[in-house]
Amino acid sequence: MVDVAPDTFIEDLQAQARSLGFCALGIASASEDPVRAQRLETWLDDGMHGSMAWMKERAHHRRSPQGLWPEARSVIALGMSYAPAADPLAHADRPEIARISVYAQGADYHDTVKKALKHLARWIVLEGEKRGLGGADGSVGVKVFTDTAPVMEKPLGAAAGLGWQGKHTNMVSREHGSWLFLGEIYTTLDLAPSTPGRDRCGSCSACQDACPTQAFPAPYRLDARRCISYLTIEHKGEIPLEFREALGNRIYGCDDCLAVCPWNKFAQVAHVHRTFLPRGELAAPPLADLLTLDDAGFRKLFSGSPIKRIGRNRFVRNCLYAAGNSKRPDLLEQVGPLLNDPDPAVAGAAQWAASKLQSVP
């Protein structure tokens, strides 16, 4: 058994990762970081995860990679760029257009990143065992994750040197700005850790100032219950009244805190995986068209999209809040039929939208 994999293995690993579309790679220890674990515990105890109960239910797995898989010794953290070519805030003043978060305008990143992770994991096993880097029995173990598992992706990415967690709590990279999809490979290999990312936010408060709902009670701290991404994607039922106008024309996610980050000026669109490029019909969809979607139409339009997972009802609910904010009485034609929608949240949103549009001078 080799105590630490040689540099040549890491160099070859990086080359293989680049060939699969990853633009960033770093190594972190799989052992527990007490500071990271305490921050998670405090955030959960303060209830800032909202209705995302799974965050707390599997907190013991999130505390450290070894909490999820005791045999893990190293974490290979990876990033794929989805830097947009167009300004994500370009349609902020066009109420007839529905705004969809940049990451959801293309194919579902889970599929693309997971496929590449599996390819890379197979290479690690084959090369690691061939080069005699395995354990006592010569084997190399791996597990791959992206977003859906109880993994602290952003802190691990920072520990692995992909960048740092900015004041908006998302990953920021000197090379790729705030536009990175993250993935991890846990492995039994003992790999030399990369130099952790250094916080370069300085005195900048652009992301904090840009938040429409004041979801940041302090820098580096997010209250998900106030976040538009949480409200439009994770939150079930009607969205609290205090946040409805702040939604504007955002119907799925929010890019505001990401888009204003000054480090984005270094992000290279050329590095973006082609599957993440926006679909024409999702880059600037007319709000009126989306309000008419039934379940079949919703599934057809969002086939292969991450938006599909929230379902037609939650999606149309979001569109109705955008309609109410539009000051476009002509949208009453699409809102009216939804007043009697079988879903209570949709009907409630339709009533709110109708009342707002009927009062437009």
C-alpha cells in the first residue's frame, strides 16, 4: 500500500478531469473539520434550512465525508462552469418575460456532472490499482456525489482549493466567478490535500446589497426561508405575502447575488459544457405562455430540465406571482381560469394575482 499517491497520479487525474469537461479540481481530507461541522450545526439549530427537513435528518452524514463513508480518506472536489454569455439580470425590467435561473435554462446538470464523475471514478479505480496505490488488498474504493447526497459541497470545494465561499455562501472562483456546478468523488486513496481557497471578498458587499428579500442576516450566512431560490423551488404551498412582490418576474430560482459578484468578470464562457447552454425557449419565455401549462404541457416543455422536479403546480404558482407583479392587466385572460384550479396554492396565487392586476390604473 502507498501512503500518499505520487504527484504524477494527480497530474494525470487533472488531465483526465479536463477531458471530461471539468474546469476545476482539488483535493481535501475526508476527516471531520470541527469548525465546518459547528457552522452546520448552528445553521440548522437556528432553523435557517426552512422546510428542508432532510438537511437536519442527515446532519450526521453532512458533518464530514467519513461520517457518510468511514472508509473515505480523500475527497476529490470538481467544478464545471456554467458561466452565462448573456447578463442574467437583462430581463429584470421586462415583466412580460419570465426569469429562470441561469443554471436551469439548459439540460439538467445533475445528469451531465454525474456522468462525468462516474467516468472519472472508473479511471481512478483502474489507474489507482494498476499503479499499486490501493489498500492492503490492492483495491481502490470510490463514491460519487453531486448535489443530491448529504455532502457539504461548497465547504469541501473551498477546502480543496476550488475557490472560497463568498458572502452569498456560494462558491467563488478567481477563474470562474460564481458559476460552478460542483461534484465530489470520495475515495479510499490517500491523496495530498490542495491548498485551501483564500477568501477574497474583502469589503465588497455587492451580493448582500442585491438580495431582493434580505436573505442574508450577516455576511456568509443565508436564511433559506427568505431566499427566492428556496421559495420558488423548495417551498410548498403559498409563498408568504411579505415576499411576493420581491419575486418580481423570477419564476424559478434567483441569480441576483451571483450575477453581481465582481469576480465574474474573469469567468470564461468558452469553458462551459455545451449541455449547459440555454435552450432558446427557456432563455426569455413569455409569461403568458407559461400560465396556460397543464401537467402534460409542463412535462413536455421541461423534459430533461431540472425545473421538471418541482411539478406543474408549484411552477404555475410561481408564474402567477410574477403575473401579479407585472402590472399587465392583459394577463388576466390567463390568470382567470386558474382561480378555480384544483391545487389550493395555485388558486390562492391566482386570486392574489387577479386582485393586483385588477387594481392597475
